[in-house]
Amino acid sequence: MTAPAPEPKVDLKNRYLAALLSFLIPGAGQLYQRRHFKAGVFFCGIMLLSMWGMQMGDWKIMYRLEASSTSEAQRGHPFDPREDPHEPFNPPRDRAPSRTGTRSHWGYFAQAPVGIFTLISHLQERRYYSEKNIGAAVEGLSAEQAAEGFLFITDVARNDAGQFETRRVVVRGSLRRETRDGEFGREEIAIFTGETDAGVPVEFLTSSQIQLDAPIAADSRRYLSCPVNDIDAVPTRSGEFHGWIDRGWFDRFLVPPDALTIERLHYNLGKKLTLAEVFTWIAGMLNVLVIWDALAGPAYGYRRRPFDDGDQTGSTKSTEPAAAGATPSASASAPASAEVKS
Amino acid sequence: MNPLLLAQTENMLWYIAPLAAAISMVYSASRYEETESILQRAVRLFFQITIFMALVLGVLWALSYNL
């Protein structure tokens, strides 16, 4: 009976550093240990599941604190977006979001082992709950940017029923910020130029009383509301614009969603939202194995042996457990092939 | 259901294939070091997962028949 061929050693280098790297970026620790194939498998497999899951969940499913069911934004506003979820509108929030009423989002603990996203979501949580994250007035707008929304025009004349009729027009175009001389000195206003969904050109001045949503939120739209004047120089009794501009990518990526945004996610995605979360949970759980692999080497050994995983035949014949004098369970219990150099 | 409508509906079962493939590869790679061993085990695990899920689907389908 011949002695089994010794298994090649795996040089784990500084295994604690490798584990930390694998926590931060799946496979990075293995790359540091020069285990290139495994690094590629771990990176591609886990990042694929994580990114795909987050993309399916509209990049809003990784957050530590779940907002309470009634948000400040939902109270006392003329629009309830849930009435028409296809044309959602969140009223701009003028106060910093509060942690009051939030509860743990348990799925986060399964997602957390993928460190790069955990760190980003922590950073975004701090930014989101910061006291600086409050609504702005017209100065929050840049010089010119794309905007769309709903223009509410109440006619100056009464209709046949003797009431002032309010029309809602969907408009798309751009908002341009300008400074002009007003009744009380220099004032900043914004001018909307665009067209209605019927293709009719439209231009109007917003008043200086623009309410712009806080800069950091999960929603890709940064909402704004304002009274408007001089709608195409047509005399109107009153007008209001409720619209939105694009929120910057980093101001919404992995930012905790508020209750309204979560409700809308459920409405729009249905069971796909759960599937998206499951993808990210599995990715997180798999990365625990990856971190352990960087720390202690492969769990079963260098290569596959007979009787591993209940395989009665064995696919490779390099070693015989009986000849090694070790039971399969004993050989599988420790990363015997790992040579630790720390 | 109309077969044409059914074909147009996104079937979520298709998500099992890439999910099972990623799980098989990552899990197997955490067990062994040698590329050949990883790949062999990953292929085997992929089919194990797929067949198991198909069996579960079959059981659930049978239990919900005519419901």
C-alpha cells in the first residue's frame, strides 16, 4: 500500500488581511493570495447576484432602517400618489428625515457580508439622516436642468357650473434659474420652457417660493412645488407646478427609502421585489464562505477525493482516504492543505 | 390561460438557472482549491439544485392541481 501523494500547499499570506479584503470586495482576498481562478469565481458570482438583485429592486433594497408606515411627507398634502401610482408625486420634504418610528430591516443582516455595499449604505444612511439633508428653495437648482411634472391651471373665468375650473397638464422641458429685479429688490426665479404631452409649447415663470425636496433620498426624482405666474402670458387665476428634476446618482444609490417609496416598490415590482431581495441575501451569505476561504483556505482540501459529498466513486484518484489513515469526515473537517503564513 | 399570453409573461422560473449556477460555482470554489475539482463539483451541484427544485415544483403543482 503506497502512501498518499501530499497535497500542494496553499499560501494564505496574511490571512486576516485577505479576509478583510474579501469582505470589502468578494474575491479580493483571494486575488491578494494569488488564487486567481477563485478570485474571479467569487467576484463574478457574488457581484452578479448582488448587482442583479439590487438592479431588480431599483437600487432601493439595501438599507438598515425601515421607515415607519406613515411618513411626514404623506400627511396633509393635496396629492396622494397611491391614488395614481403610475404618475407618482412625492411632496417635497422641508425637514430632515427622522429615525423616529424606524425599525430594523432584517434582510440587511444577510446582505451585509458584501462589505462594499454595506459601507456605502452606511455612508448613505448617515447622509440621509443628517440635519443638513433638508429641502431647499430656488438656490437648490442648478443653472439649467431637465424637469417635468404637472401644471395645474385654474382659469380666471367661472365655468357653466359657476366654478373655477382647474386643469392638469403634463409638461416636460427644462428649468432655468435666473436673477431679476422684483418688487422687493433682486430675486431669484426659475423659468420653465418645454411642451405639454400633446406637443404644445409652454413657458412659465415660477415664483421665488419654490419648495425643492431634500437632496438625498432613494427616489430618482427630486420633487419640487411652486406657484407659477405668466403661463404663456395667458391671464390665469392661479397656477401651480408640481414636478421633479433628476436626482444625482450618488444622492440616491443605496439611500434608505421612505415609507412611500417602499410602498411604490411593492406596487411596481410585486413578487419580483422579494426575488430581488433573495438574490442579495444569497450573495451576502455566499460571501461569508468567501471570507472564510480567505481566512482558512478551502474547506475540504486541495482537490476532490473519493467519498467527498457522499460520492461513492470519486472523480479524482489522487489519494485514498483509507491509505491516508484518515476518515473522509476527518479530512473534510479542516483545511489541511492550507499553509498559514501570517 | 391563453398560451400566447403565457409565453409573453415573464416566467420567474428562469431566474433559477443563473442563481443556481452562481451558488454552485461559489460554494464549490470555497470547498476546493484545484480548478478541475471546483468545476466538477459545481456542475454536479448545479444539477442537484435544479433537479431538487424541479421536484419541489412538481410536488407543489400536483398539490395545487385544480385549485
